[in-house]
Amino acid sequence: MLLAEDGTLGVDDWHHLADEEPIPASGAITVSFARWQTDEAILHARADKLGLRLPNTIAPQEIAGDVSRFALIVLNFPKFTDGRAYSQARLLRTRFAYKGELRAAGEVLRDQLLFMRRCGFNSFVVGERAIKENWAKAFSEFDVFYQQPTDGQGPWVMRQRLSPRNP
């Protein structure tokens, strides 16, 4: 199940292609980074939407020239203590100006959703537990931040300086 950054729940309509699976002529697919390297020319020739599953061991610089080709990039959190995908997301959004859907998959926890969104993620692979516990509320639990985000909402200090009541 997918949770969007606006709190709505949806169904994943992408086909996540296994490396040994033949490439279909049509339909939205995601491929692994290894498959992208192997079949890049064939995948470029497809007219339908293409997504990439980028492991957190691969630097975003390796796909810098191709980010605009991907409608979806899935970043993996293999363990909740492994935060490399946060850095990947931030780099993709800021340095490489990626505008497509950035999805968090793997060990996605409720407590991390807001911070994932602030790093640039806009969809999250979640389980049935997310519905029961109303994970969508996690996006509105905090409204004061000290870090510079990618979501356009500046840090608290800058908002205070720009506030009409603080000349």
C-alpha cells in the first residue's frame, strides 16, 4: 500500500520488474539499478513511464545524467537505522533537480515519515498497520523546524525573521 505526502492511501500501479523478467512493450515499470545499466538502450526506447529502484549503496551522481528520464525513483531503507536514503533523496531533489516521484520503501516507520517528506520523498510504501494507526497524521504533528528542507517550508528562524511582526 502507498501513502502519499498529502496523507491519502493508494495502490501501487507500477510493475516492479525482476532482473530476469522480460521487458514488456508497454506499462509503467521500475527496474533495478543493475538492470538499468545492462538494458539502458532498450529502456530508453520505451514510450511508457520508467522508474528506477536505486539501492542506498549507489550515489545519486551515478544517475545524474538520467534523472529526468525516470518518473519514479524508489529509495530503499533496508533497516530503520540506515539513513543513507535520506541523503540520496536530498541530493536528487537539490543538486540534480529531480522533479518526479520519490518513493521510500523498506523499513519505513511512522516516526520518520515527516522527516522523509522534508528530505524530498513524496510517497511511501507502508503496510496495513499504517491504516490502523492513521500514519497520515504524522505529516502534521510538527510545524516548527530548524533545518533547511526541500519541501519549500523554510526553517523556523528564517520564518521568524521574515514575519511581518518582526521587522
